[in-house]
Amino acid sequence: MKKKEVKKKGLKSLIIANPIYDTVFKRLMENQRIVKFFLSTILERQVEDVSVLPQEFTYKMEEISDKSENREKKVKQGKKEKKGSLAYFSIFRLDFMASVRASDGKREKILIEVQKSWDIMDVMRFRKYLGEQYSKEEIIDKEKTVLPITTIYILGNNLPEIKCPCIKTGRISTDMRDRKPINAKVEFIELLTHDSYVIQAGRITDVRYTTNLDRLLSIFEQNYFVIQGSDVMKEYHHQPDDENMTLITDILIEMAANSEERKKIEDEKEAMRVFNNAQDLYKKRIAEKDKALAEKDKSIEEQAKSIEEKDKEIAELKRLLQDKQFE
């Protein structure tokens, strides 16, 4: 994601931590009021109460072995080899159970899955986690219940085909014979399909600041970084004009000003760098192996072709010898 490191002149700005990082986003999502504002704004539905599913309220980490190109050289020199580096998965996942009220006043419970990823190529992980959600049963009023699912994706990289920063993919049932919309809600359809929302952080600009959605998106804008080459802190060029945005920016200002919090963000940034480097090296090695296998297959094919031609030559020689014997 290409990031601007320029500053607006003539405007008083706030210095805030960048919520695209898991450390910062997790801190925001620990606040019930912010969670309600976040979900209500994205879903455009009144969220009356929300609970975090505790087993999912964590970012996942994995151990990556030292795959540097100097690994063998270090071992030969007798240097101690690193056991591994802890790095963040590229996907951060939060699951919520929320009570929402529809436009017709009907109250219902839904599962909301929020996933945040730096890489749009993480599609298979998105699908895997979504499959897990579809297989879940929740306990409501001491009874097992299957709930409708809504997904929210926050992407660090952009979808090249879509320029807008926030996308909704909704469910519309249609009578295929009459081509008319069906307004009735049926549990069978509700439980087997879902609404999905995608936020592209790199597409957000500060041109608009009118609606609640504009206000919420503005904190994810990936421009105006304070330090050249670092996206940990940025200038925020809006003055919060409601209690929800004031609460959000207060937390982000506090995290930007706190050296311990900044260290956590920097550690996450470094972990992501290590993880990405390991992934790049792994992909490079796979590509090299694929190339070597392709060259080997080509060589085997050429050898097989050469053997086939020699077999033809031998067969031709045998035929000539037989012809001579009968002369």
C-alpha cells in the first residue's frame, strides 16, 4: 500500500496511533461503546447490545524458523542458530454476537465476524474462518441456536478493481420468473447466505467528513505520517464533533503519546516485516524448485524424445537388414 508522508498546512492536527495495526485496533475494540458505534455505523443498523466471543478475542501468532540465505553459512561458522521469530498472522480476527434492530423494528441476534488483513491474497484464510463460523452453534437462553452471519473485512492493501473505500455486498432474493424482489425473510436463506462489508484503508481520504461513516473511516486513512518512512503515528486533520469520535481519538492520542504502546506497535511492525520476508523467501524457493522441476521435466521429455528417435532408427535398420536378407 503506497502511503503519503505529507502534511496539511494551516490546520490544527492531532497526533494519533494508526489503527490499521492489530495492537491499536484491538485496544479500540475493547471499548463497548466504540464497538457499538463501529458496528452500527458499518451495518447501518441499530446495535443494541454486543458481546465479544472470548475464544476469538486475540490476534494469532506463529513461529517462523530462520530461513535467511545465510543460515547454512552461520551453521558452518559455528554461530548459534536462532530457534525462530514470533510473527503476527496477516489476519486479525474478532467475533461478536450482537442484538440488532432492523428498520421494521424487529430485533434479532447475529454473529459478526471482523477480519483485518494486510494482504488481499489471504482469501483462503478468510474462507476457512467463515467455514468455521457456519459450523458453529451458539447458546442463547440455554438452547443451541444457529445465527445469521455478517462479515466485515478491513484491508491494508487495495482491491485494484474497486476505487471506493467502503463496499457492501448484500443479499437480494428475487423471483426469477417475474424478476421481482422478494421481501420475505426465510430462515433457510438467512442461515446459508450473508452480508459482507469491505473497508479499503488505502482508498480513504479526508475529503469527506459529513456522515458517521465518513467520521469512522477517517481514522483509518493511511496518509500524513509523522515520521518519514514510518506509518505508526499520523496527523489527524479533523476535530472530533461527537462523543464517539472524541472517545476514539482520545484512545489513539494516548497510544501515540505512550512510549510503551508505541513499542508494542513497533514490535508488531517488525514482526510483520520478519513474517513477510520469510513468506517472500519461501515463495522464492518454491518458484526456484518449480523452475528446477520444469527444467527436469523438459530434460526428461527431451531424453524420451531422443530415445524414441533412436528406437525408430533401430527399427529402420532392422527393416533394412531384413530386406537385404531376402534379396
